[in-house]
Amino acid sequence: MSTLESGVILLLSCADRAGLVSRISHFIYKRGGNILDLDEHVDPVEKNFFVRVLWSAEKLSMPVSELEDAFLPLAKEFGALWKIRLTGRKTKTAIFVSRYDHCLLEILWRNSIGEFAVDIALIISNHPDLAPLAAQYGIPFHVFPLNRDNKEMVELQEIDLLQQNSIDTLVLARYMQVLSPQFVERYQNRIINIHHSFLPAFVGSSPYRQAYERGVKIIGATSHYVTEELDEGPIIEQDIMRVSHKDTLDDLVRKGRDLERLVLAKALRLHSEHRILVNGKKTVVFD
Amino acid sequence: MSTLESGVILLLSCADRAGLVSRISHFIYKRGGNILDLDEHVDPVEKNFFVRVLWSAEKLSMPVSELEDAFLPLAKEFGALWKIRLTGRKTKTAIFVSRYDHCLLEILWRNSIGEFAVDIALIISNHPDLAPLAAQYGIPFHVFPLNRDNKEMVELQEIDLLQQNSIDTLVLARYMQVLSPQFVERYQNRIINIHHSFLPAFVGSSPYRQAYERGVKIIGATSHYVTEELDEGPIIEQDIMRVSHKDTLDDLVRKGRDLERLVLAKALRLHSEHRILVNGKKTVVFD
Amino acid sequence: MSTLESGVILLLSCADRAGLVSRISHFIYKRGGNILDLDEHVDPVEKNFFVRVLWSAEKLSMPVSELEDAFLPLAKEFGALWKIRLTGRKTKTAIFVSRYDHCLLEILWRNSIGEFAVDIALIISNHPDLAPLAAQYGIPFHVFPLNRDNKEMVELQEIDLLQQNSIDTLVLARYMQVLSPQFVERYQNRIINIHHSFLPAFVGSSPYRQAYERGVKIIGATSHYVTEELDEGPIIEQDIMRVSHKDTLDDLVRKGRDLERLVLAKALRLHSEHRILVNGKKTVVFD
Amino acid sequence: MSTLESGVILLLSCADRAGLVSRISHFIYKRGGNILDLDEHVDPVEKNFFVRVLWSAEKLSMPVSELEDAFLPLAKEFGALWKIRLTGRKTKTAIFVSRYDHCLLEILWRNSIGEFAVDIALIISNHPDLAPLAAQYGIPFHVFPLNRDNKEMVELQEIDLLQQNSIDTLVLARYMQVLSPQFVERYQNRIINIHHSFLPAFVGSSPYRQAYERGVKIIGATSHYVTEELDEGPIIEQDIMRVSHKDTLDDLVRKGRDLERLVLAKALRLHSEHRILVNGKKTVVFD
């Protein structure tokens, strides 16, 4: 699963039919590519086809920039959703935060040691609290204070900023605001959220309190793509931790912090390595 | 956590106050007991006190049968819920099943090699299917066919049978029927159920189908004491297993079977070793 | 991961080179196959190629029995180790046991409900203890008592029995004897063992005692293919369980039993679904 | 498990005998203490007694500073190893690092949000690399470059520094040097190390490489008290993570980093909350 300097990734989904792998692998072979990792899945119920291919481009017989053009006819024939990416190209990413630092620090630190293939171009917050942390990692930090009346206007300013910076992916790192449907639609399957429960248990606010009061023996965290419906988007990754009667609500929050940052970080890594395809309300994750 | 032939267990809960451990441990010491394992917990919110003490009765200065009488005044003073049990004494248990064999086999086999401190006196089912399995382990198997009209009458017959056999604890090993509130009340905190989801996610029927359709990355199972409200009883134990987009609904059912039998078996072991106290809608589990 | 009545599986490894996926998928496509699941891996250090392909044979343009012949030239060209199997065809399997019943019961039960694609043709033991369990599941049980002097002769008798029954795969379900190198060589990568530790920790005898004395906080179990060197074969699957200072040696044995049977069962399932390729001293497991 | 501002903790071990809990709890009760959490364990093999008691000191009838003096006669009678600590009092701690930042950052960040009851007084390193990270958290950073000849002298300087700062506990946060027996003896059961394998597997150097070459399916990390024998000290905490054939050596290192920092952090938290007693070559951890 290591990243490769000179690799090419194709991520594609379409209605299933015979011959897809043959056609795709032939396309790669003809252009001098050597497939290093191929993961294919057919949804047996929906009859949808999903594939991720990583190939070495060392002996590529054409400029990489022309690969997309060359693949276009095939993709059209398949009626596919698809993208081709170089492994070396980093995804332009913006992080949204409020006041909690743990998820932000986790992402900034991991990125600083090269764990992600992302370029964190900027951080947006409704509070100034985390500006010093952003500064430590040299990332521009933009504060947009929110009140009852300015949400729509602020979102337009934020979108403007995101567009100016050619942002591809948004990470909500415990951002305590709900984005408008208009905003969400613009970045469909490109906004990654972390919810601090084992969805679909404990939807909404105060999931740790809900978990504490229900007396569960395991808590969880869930990273998902944001959709219009709160906490209903396609799940990317989940993880859990044991708790017991000895754990207070504060203990659940503490243990949950570890879950949140690990699960969100994993989701971002999977996304940045182009390992996730959306299948209706679910995901296909080629891990 | 091994069982001890000649040990005594006290399981007790009451409102917290200073001196409880001192009084209880003094009581034991005075009677020649040597405490081998003591676990105490105070709920910091509700201010309730919970304790489990295991002591060696080798040098017990009085017949074990008199211990309860001797302890009664203290228990009254504390306003406690409590019981004293010998580690060697097996809990009389009945298992309720329908057609799935995996939980029943798990319990019968574990009991046959001495993992539980239970005496499985009988098995009750609304179907005859598992009679041969019961016969292999030499356990009486009673069939009470259920239809739309006879539930009330059947429950009376079942209760009669349970009482004749001095049954203390009931295990619903994937028993696909809902017990009446009257039945449940009679065996409060003594009916152990296994629900095939990570409660409170996927309450009710077809939890694997619900999980499959939601696209979760982890499935679970939950063992709990049965209360009047379906799937709302105090949780004893939960566990989980990873699933992926490759898993079909059948795979979830298959993986879930392993969870169900392990979680139910663990809950029964904890219960039979007198390690569980109920704290409102939750449990205190001294594992 | 469900089994398919009319599917075909190709499992293949060879030295890596460009075009392998293209050639293989083209071969399948030309014969009317529709690939349902393809998992490919290239070892980046050894430059070896591994693939498992599952395709639907519903519209197969030729008898399945001719597929192997048709594929042979390609396989020769690649210098590949390979096999083609129908998903419906069960692997002929023999189980070796001594006195512990837990692994045997687990396998027999799982097989009885269709979890494995295996045909358990017979059970071999050096003790008569588990004959009744074998009888419950209707499996022939052969006892070969072992003493200091007869091991060589007994192995010859066992091999004779295995050959008469066209046994493909052997499962050592806590079989407490070491097979001779001659025996092992005959069934290379087809003898599955369960070792009751987290290999390479606690090689050899009494791993639970070793774990107890070392004071580890986690115990494990390991399933691996048997090679000449004891406990050194390619690892198929491992799993672990938490232990604490409260756990006695007996508790470790009890907890370990659950690990052993789950890990061995998973290894057998992976093997029976043709998901495992050996890569030197390691395995590639397409799970 | 939350910390309490005004709590008192007794951690004690001695040879077992009847009456210990009674005597200790009576001592606490007499002084107005209300026990909030008591965990007691008797090693059934070695017949050693271990206890951790947390009691509320709100109504304490004497200055806390006199508790130790008051308890001394009892401790002497029991021949006990023991300590009494206020929950509010932070343990003076020094961290030793080399060049890896992940464990250091984890500890500094967790401490900054109050997860540990430690006062990180200083950081010692044989390299200057992590000075900026120490500066971000305002912790004095001391560099002691090591070469073939100066180890003995450097250790004396380090001990001098530790003593000047009244350091109680040392954390080796991936410190790539072996401490001398003289050094270790001085801080017996007070030096916490993190080893990047699942001990006792892969002792010594390059455990990830060893794990990669062996083809294990699970990697681990182990935190233990340092003793004279390398990687042989009493184990405090272990955890594991799944790996597969897809994982390169770099992936193992990356996944292992998460294990290392979580396991070391947990060990430090347990130690700082006085939850660990050493039992020969093992630990008793009252979690």
C-alpha cells in the first residue's frame, strides 16, 4: 500500500458487463503500463462494477497528461464514473475545524511526515482558537465567525476561498456546524466528516452522553462522506474501543478522541490514495 | 478468574456511604475468610455502591449455610440488594431456542467441558428441530408450539415447568419470540438474551439486513438482560467484527453467528460467576 | 465472499511482467466468463505476481473441464504455479486430532451448516476419545495408536488411507504429534496446523504456560501451513485476545480455545475457497 | 477512572494473609475516608496480595501529609511495598528521545490537554532534532550527544540533571540507546519503555523488518518497565494491528507508529494514576 512516485491510478465504477477488466487491462498494457495492484468488485445485488488499478508508469509510452484523453472513449462506452491520478500528485485539501484540536493536530502531523498524499492548502474555522496550531505547521488559517444570520453569506465567502485555492477535498475535523445542502452538493463525495459514535447508533448531538446513559460496553467513531441528511452519508471507516462501568462520561470523551483522530486519519488516507468509490448509500473501499 | 471449589461470593449493591468495605471485609475476616478477589465500584453520578467479593472458605468458622443469616442484619442496615453464593454451586438454568443451533451448541459444549458454573436443567423450544442436539448432550427438550392464540397459555405452562425445576436463570439462545411482560417481570435480571446487532444500532428484526443496507464497516452482537422494552435491557456484553463491501448479506449472517455465540457465552459465564450487578438501565460487570 | 454455484476460480502466481492481467482477463472474456472478483498483488521486493480471479461460468462457451487444458499454454508461458477450480467443487479433506475436541467440533459443525467448501472424508487420531463426536457428524474415524517405535509404519498406513480417499488437504486440529519430513513434503502447502500462540512468540510446547510466565497482556493463535521446521511454516491467519493479571493459566487455556478454533476455522475457509498463495516463507491471502 | 481533585490512592503489595482488606479499609474509614474504587488481587500461585484503593478525602480527619506516617506501622506489619499519593499530585517525569517525534508529540499533546497526571519537567536527547517540538510545548530540552567513549560520563550528567529536578519517572519515547544497569537500577520500575513489537516476539533491533520477513498477519507494540535484560522487563501494556501481504515494510513502520504512541501513552497514564504493581517479572494493572 505504499505510495509510488511514478504510478498511475485508475478508479472507476459502472454497470457490470463481461469484458471490463480485459478492456481496461489491455488499455494499460498497450501503453507500456505494468499493473502492480488491481482490486475489482462486482456488487452482486446491484450488478455494479468497481475497480482500482495501480500501474507503474516507468515505461509509459505516452505523456501521462494524455492518458485521460486516451481513456475517454472507453469510459464513455462503459458509462463510467472514473478518474485517473498520478500517485505523486497531492490532493488539494481544506480542513474545517471549530475548537477541538485533536483531529486537526493528527492530520497536520501525519501530513508533515508524509503519511498522506494531500496538500493542505488552508484551514477554515468559526473560531480563532486553533490559529496557533495552524501556524506551527505553516498552514493559512481563516476565521469566519458564525452567528444566527450570516451562515449563507459566510458559506459563499468560504466557497469563494476554496475555489480560489482549487480545493478538491474538504475535511471536517470536528467542525461543529452543519453545512447547507447547496454547499454539500458542490463537493459531493469530497467532504469527509468524523462522527463521534458508531453510526447508526447515537446520531446527532452528544453521542458520548447518549452512549454513557445507554450503558454500552463499546464506543465507536465513524468517518463518512457528508450528504444532505445528517450522519447518513456513505460510511468510509469505523472503529471501536471497549468501555466499562468504570468509565465516566469524561473517560468516554477521552477514549473517543483517540478513535476520532485515528478513524478520520484513515479515511483521509484512503480518500487521498483514491481507494474509495461510492455505491449508492455505501462505499467500496479498496484497502 | 478461575472457579474455586470452596469459595464464597458476595455480590451486593446499595446507596454509597463511608465504611461499607470496612464493614463487609470485617464480617468476612471475623468468620475466618481470606479475601481472594475484591472489586468495588461507586457510581460517581448516582452515588451507588457495588461490590463483588470472593473469599476462601477453607478455614470458615461456621457452616456456609449460616452465612446468609449472619449477613442479613448488615444487609438490612445498608438497604442492600445482595446474594451470597458458593463457587461450587451451579446455577439452575433453562435455555430457550427456536431453530438456529449455533448458540445452543456453543452453550451445551462449553458447559460440557466445565466452562460455566451452570446446571442446564432443560431446553424449551417452539420448534422440534433442535431436539437431537439436546439429546446428544442429554438435556431434556420440551417443545411448546406457538400460534396466534396460545401464547398466554403456553407461557403459563412454561413457567410451571421452570418452577418445577427450580430454574433460576433463562437464556434466550436466538429464541425468536417475545416474552410477555408478566413473564419477564417474574425473572427480572435473570433472562439473558442475545441480539444480533451492536445495540442501540439496528433494534428489532433483520439487523443484518439493516446493517448491510446501511453499509456499516463493523457489525456487532449484544447480550443483555431482558426487560419489558424490546432490546432496551441492561447491556452485559458486546463485541464486533469487521466487514467490508465484499461481504454479502449471507456473509454478515455467517460472521454474526460467531459474534452471537461468543457474546452470549461470555454473558452467561459472567452471570453464572455472579459478576454482574444491574445499575438502573446499565450493568456493573466485575470481569 | 459468498460461494457461487457456477463460478470458476483461478489462483496463480509467477514472476511479474507486464501484460499478465490483460492476458488472463482476455482468456476469460473470450470464453464468455464475467469476472466477479479479481484481486491481484505484486510483491514489490521479490517481483512476484499473484492473482485470484472468480468469474461467472453461466455463459461459459466451453465445458469447464476443458478450461484447464485451454489455460495450460498461457500458464507455461508465464512459468506459473496455478490451479483452476469450480466454486461448487468441495476439497477432499482429512482431519487429524488427538484428545482435544474444540477444534474438531468447530470444523465439523461449521461444515455441517455449509460454511466450508470442504468434504471431510475422514478423521485420523492417535487416540479413540473423539470417535463419538465423529460419529455424531457421520464421519469415519480411524485410530492409529502411536508408540516410540511405530511412527514410520503408522505414517505409511495413514498415507495409504489418505490416498485411497483422494485426500487433498489435511487439517491438524490440535494434533499433538509431529509429522515426518517425508509426510510433510508429500502434502506441501496442504497441511493446515493451528499453533496456540502468537507466532513467532512461544514456539514449541506449552505456549500458554510460557505466556503466563512472561506476563503478556495479549495471547494469540496462529494457523499456518506445515513445513519441515516446527512452527516455521507460512502463516495463514492469526488472532489475539486480551488477558490480565487476573487470568490464571487455566483462563489462558480457556480463552485460547476460542482463538484456536476461530483461527483454524478461518484458515480452512480461506484455503477451501482457494484464497491463499504461498510466497516463499509467507502467504498472500486474498480475503 | 477519572481523576479526582481531592482523592487519596494507596497502592500496596505484600505476602497474602487473612484480614488485609479489613485492616486497610478500617484504617481509611477511621480517618473519614470514603472508598470510591477498590481493586484487590491475590496471585493464586505466589500467594501475593495486591491492592489499589482510591478514597475521597473530603472529610479527611487529618492532614493528608500525616497519612503516610499513620499508615507506616500497618505497612511494616504487613511487610508491604506501598505508596500513598494524592490524585491531584503530578508525577515529575522526564522523557528520553532520539530522532522520532511521534511518541514525544503524543505525550506532550496528551499532557497539554490534561490526560496525564504528570509534570513533564524536561526532555533529554542524544540528538538536537526534536528541540523545536519541545519548545512548542515549553519543555526544557537537553542534548547529550553520545559517542563510543562518553556513555558512562553522559549518564552521570543525566542522573545529575534528573536529581536536580526531583524526577520520579522516566519515559523512553523511542530512545535508541540502552541504559546501563547502574542507571536502570536507580530507577527500578520507574523507567517506561516502548518496544515496537509484540514481545516476546521480535526482541532486539529492527522488529518491523523481522515481522515483515516472517510474514505475520498482526504486528504489535509493548510497553514495559526497563530492567537490566533488554526487552525482558515486566509488561505494562500491549496492543496489535492487522497487516496483510499488501503491507510493505514502510507500511508496517507506519502502522506501528500508531501502536507505539497509543501503547506508550496508555502505559504512562496507568503509571501516573498509580495503577501498576510489579509482581516478579510481571505486572498487576488495576485498569
